[in-house]
Amino acid sequence: MSSGVATSAESPTRRAVSTARRVVVKVGSSSLTTAEGGLNEERLTALVATLARRVAAGSQVVLVSSGAIAAGIAPLGLERRPVDLATQQAAASVGQQALAHAYAATFARFGLTVGQVLLTADDVVRRSHYRNAHRTLQRLLNLGAIPVVNENDTVATAEIRFGDNDRLAALAAHLVGADALVLLSDVDALYDGDPRDGRASAVREVSSAEDLEEVAVGGAGSSGLGTGGMASKVQAARVACSAGVPVLLTSADLADSALGDADVGTVFATTGPRLSARRFWLAHAAGASGRLHLDEGAVSAVISRRRSLLAAGITGVEGAFAGGDVVELVGPSGRAVARGVVAYDAAELPDLIGRSSHELPVEQRREVVHADDLAPTH
């Protein structure tokens, strides 16, 4: 990792963020709301002004905004962020309305139109929903509008939640074909320890997983208003970078610089090529209905040589899935190495696994998971 602040001219990653034509910006609850609940209009206005300047400079912007639940706390007379799902949903229904109105009115001052896009995890787990979300976001951008994306907290249940908007932002960045992702929170950079103890140093650039080996990342933010923390932001950055999208992480107070010369915070360099929408969906968005356990030879074939998975390399089957479902492919160590669309029902596989193709009936000699339907997850 680098030691000193790299300027956008010195760092290809910072330069990529500063010149990105299409950028996704995620802002956390603590950057938009007061400690008591309710919107902080001054902070929201400052953020919108910064985004408007980036649009005026020629970029397209997608805003992933937290804050709906937090914005509903004060209007409902609640003393703190609710912990039960029903009250969270009630707060979101009030707060989301306030948030959407504030964004629409504030962007309008700069002659910009916004479109609200509320998503649940189901909208990216289900392939047809994923395609619909993609089309909607692309059309909004092509029409010159700014999509404002948030998790649909009003209807989301524990089983279908993203968990935090950092992951949603990483998924949205690929969904819209973004050139960069900017994560804004209440911390100015990633640190190699707790920044509150005065001894930690900022990590200015992350170019590989090895750069994070000695970095301790914490849980939720200190304000108590959000659900994400530094760990979720680092994980979101990894997801985006693995699919070819560079990331900048800094505080909302530094948004001007983050969306200007990108000479602040921590940047994460891309670690993989830009994935097709289908492969990204398989690797990061799709829900897995079961698991196939592979021997070492099969792992090497599907990961290193990009081959299809055959029955001979499978050692075990878990779950109740049908042909066409997404399953995890697991190596001998128990770690998932890929995801793919399985061609057989779970009930069909026990009689096939471990057998070479020539040992199987002609109608069962097809691939268990075709190479075109596989995506590595590491």
C-alpha cells in the first residue's frame, strides 16, 4: 500500500475516478440526518450541489442514498433507530417520502430531474427483475435524469434485505456500467487501525487483497443511525473492483474533492476485468439454492481452465434445487469457488456424480454446469 497522498495525476486509479463519465455515489445515513433523526438539510444541499457540478462537467451520476429510516425517526416521535422490522418499515415509509421530496426539490434548483428507484435484494437475485432494474436505470440516465436508489425498507424483510446500502451501491455500479464508485460516509479514509486512538494511519491506495491483510476494519458507524460500517464498505469495494469498477472511499464532508480531482480518501484499484452482466449477476447478485462439492481436478478445470463442470468431478450434493437454479461450487476445503446455473435437479445428481461421461446414458452426458453459466467468486 502506498504511504502519502497520491494525486490523481500520480495514481491511475484516482485519475480513473476523477475522469469517470458515469459514476455511482453512495452516501450514508449519518451524512444526511441529524443525531435525533430527521434530515440535515444543510448537508443534503451541499451534497446535491457537488453532484450537480459533476453533472455540469459532463458526467452521469447515480446516487445510492441511505437515510429513509433515520429520516423517519423524529417525525414519528421515536427516541432512537428502531430495532424491530415493523417499526423500521413504518419509519422508512415516512422517511422515504421526506427524502425523495428533499432530493427532488434540491436538484430542481440546479435544473436537474431525479427518479426514485427502490430495490429489494429480490430485484437483483431474480434474473428477470435484475434485467428490469438495469433497463429502468439506463433509461433514466439516457433521459438526463439522476436515479436516486435506495433499498425498499418499507417492504423488505429480513430474508430479502441487502443488509446495507454499500453492497447495493456495488451492485448498482455494475448494473449501470459505471466507470467509478464513490462511497461517502463519516470517515475520511480507510485506516490501518481505529482512527480514534490517534495512532492509526490512513491507507491511501489498495491495489490487492494483500494490502488489507494488516488492516482492522470495524462494525457499524459511530452515529448509531446507519447499518453499514467500514467492513461493509471494504467488502463493497472488493465486489466492485473484482468486476472492473474502481472505488474511492472518503467522508461526505470531502465530497467536493472526491468528485473533483479525487485526491482524498482511499482508492481501491480494479482487481479483475469488467464482467458481463450475466457473470456479475451469477457471482455477486444471484441467490444460491444449493451446493455442489468438487474434487481438486474439477476446481482446476472450472476455475483455471474455464471448462464446464462434468459429473465426474462432483463429490457431493447439498440442497433442494431444480435445473436452471443457481448453485455454489465448493472445493475440497469447503470454500465456495464459483457459482453457476445447474442443468439437473438435485434428485437426479446422486446417481451421476463421480461417473465419467462415457459411463452415463446418452441423455445424461451433458454438462452439469456449462462454462458459459459459470462465474468464479474469488
